[in-house]
Amino acid sequence: MAFSLYSERPIVAATSTGFVASVQIWFAKAAAARTRRTALATLLELENFRLDDLGISREDVTDALRDPTRSAGRRLAFKRSVRASL
């Protein structure tokens, strides 16, 4: 049986694609979050003078790690620009 209009598609066909896409999006978000945590953890391994060279402090990095949103990079960039203007 051929369906000529989008509205004639069965519900099963429409939801299976949505489910696969939502699983892919979930995995992509999880991978991005892991990458952010790994990058911030790597910053914590640096010595204090290297963090000072970057314009951030260890406290800034730990605050960024505690932030559940994806704005950790923006937060660190803001802290860096504030310290640069002093």
C-alpha cells in the first residue's frame, strides 16, 4: 500500500524515526558533556602558575565543573576577561 500524503503515514513509521533520532541526540549530548568534564579536569591538573597564565584560577575551574549547564567555557572566558581588565 502506497501513502501519497504525509498525513497518511502510519503512526509506527513516524515514531520509530523519532525514537532513533532522540537516542542519537542523547548519545551526542552525553559525549559532549563527557568531553567538557574531561577538558575541565585536565585544567585542574595544571599548576597554579599555568592557570594564572591563562587568566583563570583553580576556583574558577571547579565552579565551572559544578555548573550543570553548557556555559562553562563562557564562564571561564568571562573570568579571564575580568582579570585581564584589572
